[in-house]
Amino acid sequence: MFRSAMALAALALMTACAQIPELDVAARQSAADAEPLPFLDTVEMAGLGAAETAPEDDTSLDARLERLRARAAALRGPVFSGSDRARLTGAPG
């Protein structure tokens, strides 16, 4: 507790001595005068059509989904075996 209080006091002293630079108001004003960015719906997206997948892509995605589900099912089991759990809890085994 004493160490954390001392560390907090030292941090407060170091930040109190920090020199804060002046803000450049002219730079903020020039940025505000800049032309606003267009919305995405007004930007022409040349060459970007609707996302289409080939049938073979769908089958590979289905296979990947099944593999991920199998891995998730394997991870749902107990983390420790019965003997390990008894040893960790100190129960006689």
C-alpha cells in the first residue's frame, strides 16, 4: 500500500513538471476549411460488384464449418481428468 502511494505521488510530481506544448489553432482552422470527405454511396466503386461465391467455395466453407464444429465439441470436454482433478484438490486418490 505504501509503495503504491509513493509511486502515485512520484507520478503526480513528474506530470506536474511536464511542459505542455501550445495548441496550434491555425492548423485546426485550416483543417476545418478543408473540403469534406464524400459519403461512401457517392463514391464510384469501379469493379466492385456484389460478392459472389462459386459452388466449390460453398462446399469448402461447409467442410471448414464442420471441422470447426468438431474442434469446438472436442474443447467442450473436461479440462482435467478425474485423477488430475483429485490430485489438484488434494483428495486421496
